[in-house]
Amino acid sequence: MANDFDTSNNPEKVDPQSLSSSGKLPPVIIIGGGANALSMARSLGTMGVKVFAINKRDSAVCSSRFATRIVLDDSANYKDVWKNFLVGDDSNQHRSSVLLAASDVGLEIIATNRQVLESKFLLDESNVAAQLSMLDKLKTYDLASQAGIPTPKFWTISSRKDLERVESELVFPLLIKPKSSPDFTDKFKGKFFDATNYQQVLQGSDRLFEAEVEFLLMEKIPGADDLLCSYYTYLDAELCPQFHFTKRIIRRNPPNMGLGCYHITDDIPEVQDVALRLFQATGLRGLANAEFKLDQRDGVLKLIECNARFTEANGLVAKSGFDLGRFVYRRIVGLPQKPLKSFRSGMRLLYPLDDFRSFIALRKQGNLTLFQWLKSLCHWQSFPLFCWYDPIPSVVSYLRRLKNWIRSPKN
């Protein structure tokens, strides 16, 4: 099937004048992702862009009226299947589509196969080495340390001998954290293992050694989840930030170790300053996001993680005034756009079921009362999946979660 914008000889140069005169826009392929992929599909779809999704069949975006799933095998080796499709001849019918990553897997596929992919698709500008470093937690912390960016204490581990060597240095509690998140989540629940003593370190390390998942040990910064904050920007070829956006976490599920379930946009200049120094020191280009946590022991913001892609909170960023999906798409295609100058503070993003579970856990710990929880919810809320003009993804998602809950052994 021919594409109106087949520019395979030079795919990164699309003439904006031809776009405006034809009234047609290149399609987009979103690789992986959850709520972020869904928000991108809705935003670009309502803009008139044809959206395709490479994702697992039960992902939220595949139920959206704004996206068409490219049907591929989503078994255990789905990463290779996705990559082989994109670099092979089967994807030729999608030539000159914009290619966007909404997951670490998607980012890795684009970065490690960029030379092949840019001969077929429209890609965002990037520094591949810097992007791949952000996918490797150990390299991220090493680069941050070299740049003078505060980090938690961390230790490189590749064998039992390494554990014995650093045993006397370890501080508890700590995290047994994978170098690559997808390698861990493909085999285990959550994002890492907790350890409150050396025996738990040995147990968690043995599991990862056996699963052949590379990891590091990282100090767990004490304190509540509302000490976590994030900075987002986009860096051009001169490493100049195109906008500044900051938010913070209110709660996570499970508390102190899970994913954010309640977010709020907020103006936090301190995290902007330290995160921007990190991005520019590493030479990161394109989208950039970093999360820090305030260490109340010394009053210093310390790096937790860094992402060079759209994150799960993308819908909140868009509703606050910074539609990153459209921003990046327009840059790639060459369409004019207004600069992103200011965002709305106080905008909230709530995962209702996860936040309820977080409340139950915090109440058991004596850290949150029913009144305090209800009071925190008495604000205008936005939700990651529900949208009145595209309701099916939220219905499908909650039915799937209900089915999993009914089938779980404890019920």
C-alpha cells in the first residue's frame, strides 16, 4: 500500500508545505506503553493522524477507537517479534510513518536499530549513546556521579564474590534493582526487590543470578512517597530545553515501592535545575524525564531514575497544557507549533483502584486516616484510562483486572 509521504530516500526530511497543501498527515506507530500510549493515540487521533499500535493485545491502547493494533505475536519473545517486524519487509506498508516509543522496549528497538529504521520511518532526533545509557540503571548512576548529580549509594554486583566484597558497606533498607527494567518485569512482579538485611540481599540476588538478570544494589532513600518529584523537557541539537515541566507524587501503590497512583503538577524549580544539569552533561537529546527524591537526612534531591521517552503520566502532562505527543510529532514532521511556555499547576492524575489499595496499606501502617485520604481526593481529578469520548479502554481494563482478581488463589 503506497504512502502519500513515502520519503524512503531521505525519511527525516518531510516538506511542511506539502503537508499543509495536501491536508494529510503521516501516520504514527506507537511502540509499547500503557496509559501513555493511550493518551498519545487519543491526542494524535483527534488531530487527524492515523495511529497504529505495536503492543500486547490486552493493552489499553488496543481497545481505543483512535488506534489500530498491528497484530503480532505477543508471547515471551515479543521484543524480538516487534523488532523483526519493524526492520523487516513486513512493515514496508507503513513506510514514512512516524515512529514513537512509549516503553523501554520501544526505545531500545529504535536506538539499537536506528540506521535501518531511519531508512523507512520518520524518527525523532536523538543521541543514541545517551538514550541507551538511560536504559541502563548502572550507567545512569555512573554518569550522574561523574556529573556531580547526587544519587543514593549504589554498588555494582555481578557475582557472589561482589556481594561478599561489599557486605560491610551496605546500608539498609536497600533495593535490588535491575539494570534494565524490561529484563526484570518480563520475569518478576514489580520493579525491584526490597531487602532489609543481608540474608534478603542474598536471596534476591540468587533469584536474579538464576534468571540471568543483571542488577545493582541501591540505597533506599527513607521518607514518604510525596518526597518524589519529576522534571520533563525536550532538548534540541544544541541541548537547549524547549520547555520546563515538573510534578510530584502524592501516593504510590504499594507505598514506598510501587508505581505512582496519585500525581499532581507543581512548580518545583529545584528539581528542574538538577535534572537539566544531568541531561546536558550526558548529551541527552529529545524527550527527557528524571525522577528525584528529597533525602530529608541532608536536604538533598537524589536521582531515582531517568527516562528518554513518554512516561505513564503523559496524560497528566497533556491536560496541564503540554501535549508532548503532538509536540514531538510536529517536530518530526516539520509542522509549525506554538512554544510550550507554562503549564497549569495543581492538576491531578488518579488511579482509583491502586490509590485505594495504597490507602489501605497506609492506614494499616498508621500513616493515613480515612478522613485524610478522602480530603486528599476532594479535587477535580483526571484519570489515566477513562475518557467520555473513548470509554472502551477503561471498561476493558477494569473487567480484566476484576477477572484476574476473581481467579487469584486467595479468592
